[in-house]
Amino acid sequence: MNALPESSPASFDIWSERALDRVESLLDAWVPANAPAGLGEAMRYAVLGGGKRLRPLLVLAACEAVRGQALAADRAAVAVELIHAYSLVHDDMPCMDNDVLRRGKPTVHVAFGEAKAMLAGDAMQALAFDVLTPDEGVEPTLQARLCRLLARASGHAGMAGGQAIDLAAIGQPLGEAELRDMHERKTGLLLRASVLMGATCGCPDPDAERALCAYGSAIGLAFQVVDDILDVTQDSATLGKTAGKDEEAGKPTYVSVMGLESSRQYAARLRDKALAALDQAPSLNSLRLRELADRVVARDN
């Protein structure tokens, strides 16, 4: 049998399937089923068996790009997915976005009640940093760098701050620069952190560090632009969440600010910017990162 070309779509699918299987297996092993009073069941419901897992894939692709430590990257991939899952649980609650559908099934607060959903999110956030700090296998200095990257991307200056801006902006007009700032915080910084966490598992040269940072920033914003596009062009069954929710809630989006076609063009430009950044670092083994950039912009859910 002939080997698949390294850059073929089938080759990427095989790579991503293996990576996702590994992440799913680790999540299954590390998210406890026996947490008290049904808490473990709610946590596992929230994070297992669904989602695109883009953030873990970015961690693993960036680690591969710098030929880094696979063990540390596995833990970073699981940790960033736990943070993402916790944020979705909290975002879906009635006090936030009040959504009833996530990843094609009832949201956690619908399935388990608001109090248990809040606690499940809290527990997954704490577990993420526990995963990053094993007793052995990952050097303490690397553990600290990974924890700092994840904390800064998910805290007040990043994801949580962006969500606060998002809630405050309901019904308010935002310009493109303000919208970009909100989405860079809410979505983009955690995606960029995923890239940087993977890179931190190796020893990239200065050109590679700059390239990966620029790539992560561009692809993080592109993801959110595409999300805004899909919210008005796809149905709930395809998305796995309630379509049209942002428009109904009066939230500013790239489509509402720029228009649909301009938003599509902007997403394509951001992808091109991400790819161009990788061109500046010939030391990187960047094939998987390039393929992920294409998939982010071409996706339909």
C-alpha cells in the first residue's frame, strides 16, 4: 500500500483522529466519576464525548512544530480543554447566555440543575491546573510557565474579561476595534495560549516564538469571526447549539458590524495572516498548524 502524502487531507484526518483519541482517553482517566454527590457525573457530561477539541489540537500541533515534550503537551491539551469546557458550562447558564443546547445535547444546567452546573464548572477549572502540575514527568519550571499562560488567558485580562464585556455590550453599538478587543479576550487569547503552551513544551528559537504568537493571535480571532458567521448561516442541528442566539439577544457580532460577506473576507485574511506568520520561521515543523488554520476558516459548525 502506498503511503499517504504527508500533507494530504487523509493524512491530517489520521493525525487529528489519533490526537483526539489520546485527549479523550486522558480526559476519561482524569475527570473523576466518583466526585461527591453526582458532581463527577456532571463534570464528565460537560467535557467528554463532544466538541471540536480545537484547543487541544493546537497545543499538540504547536508542540510537534517545535519538537517538544509530548508528555507535557498531553497535559497542556487536557488542561486547556477543561478550561474551555468550564467556560461553556458557565456561559450557558441563565445568568449569562441562558442557552439550553450545547454540543447537540441539553446544557449542563438543564440536565443537572444550576447549582451543580456552577460547581461542575468550578471543579473543572481547578482540575485544569491540577493536571498541569504532576508530581513527576514535567519539570516544575515548565509547569509554572504552562500554568501562567493558561491563567492569564482565562482570567480577567482574557476570557473572563471578554465575557464581561460581551454581557455589558448587549444592545449597545460597538465599533470594529471594540468588537475585536472583546473577541480577542473572550475567545482569541485562549486559542493563542493553546499554541503558546504547545510551543512552551519545546525550545523554539526567537523567530519561531514570534511566529507562533502571531499565528495564535490571527487564528484565535478568525475562529470567532467564523463563529459569528455560522450563527446566522447554519441551523441548530448543524451547530450543536442554538442558532441565531446572538442576534436575538442583541449582541454585537462581526456580521452585525461588518456584514456577512465582509466578515467572510476578514476571516480569510486572518487565515492568510496566520499562515504568513509561520513562513517567517523556517525552523518550525508547521504542517499541522497550517492545516488547522484552513480547517478553522472552512468549518461549518
